[in-house]
Amino acid sequence: MEKEVPSLTKGLKNFEEEVLKRDKLTQDDIKQLIRKIGLKVTYQRVAILESLSSGRVHVTAQEVFEIVSKSYPEIGFATVYRFLRKMVEKKLVTEVRMGGMAARYELSSSDHHDHLTCVGCGKLVEFENEQIEALQIKVANDHGFKLTSHVLELYGLCSKCTS
């Protein structure tokens, strides 16, 4: 009999990440990103992007709100959420879905990567694999598609959760 896979909805008290190397954005980089999508640079938008550029990489909208509201208590959750959605729409922020959990957000990196998520503890691992990338292109071509983008998220149990 196959072992039942636990649900991600049990919470992420011990959330852990293994991420690929990223450069931290400067204030100028952040302002440039905001202008790039045709928005006015405001301290709220700068603070939201700063929260994505420092500390943990994969954060929920609620976590971004909690980080930003410490310095700017007048910022509302709706402001944070709307700006994150706008950044996702413009492909400057990536939304990572983890089963039934709240979406997590990360600054889009110049290098494509995929994710492994532990359904037991929520550990998130970023990885790159050229063979997987080549196979996805081949599958798309075999079905008459020209691949324009993709997201690969693999779910399973990490070594801590299987022992």
C-alpha cells in the first residue's frame, strides 16, 4: 500500500529554502523596475520590492505586508497585494503556488529555475536542470507548440520528512 502524502495546508512553522544565488537590488534598481512598468515611484512600492530583495526569497503577500507595515504602518494589505499582482502581471515578480497554500512571491530572476516543494514541511528548493529544460522544449515541439514560458513545480517529501 502506498504511503499517503500529507497536505501542505498543515502549515510552515519550520519553512526552509534552498535558493540559487541572487544579487540584492539597490534602491536605484528598485526605482528603475517601478518606472519600467510605467508606475510612479512611491515609498510604499519601494518598500514592497525591498522586502522581496532581502531576507527570505519566497514570501506570501501577508508576510510582505507584515515586513513593510513595521516601518510604514499606514500601508494596507490591499496596497501590497495589488502591487504584487501588478508586478506578476508585468513578469517582474514570480508567483509560486504550493498546493493549497497561499501563493508565494519572488523577484523574477534573469536565470530560469524550477521548484521542488516538500508536502510535509513546506521546504522549498530551487533547481536548474538542462536536461529537463530540453525535454520540455521537445515535448512542446512534438505537440506543435512553440514554448514561450513555463513553470515546473515538483512536490514530494524531503529527506527529513521521509525518515
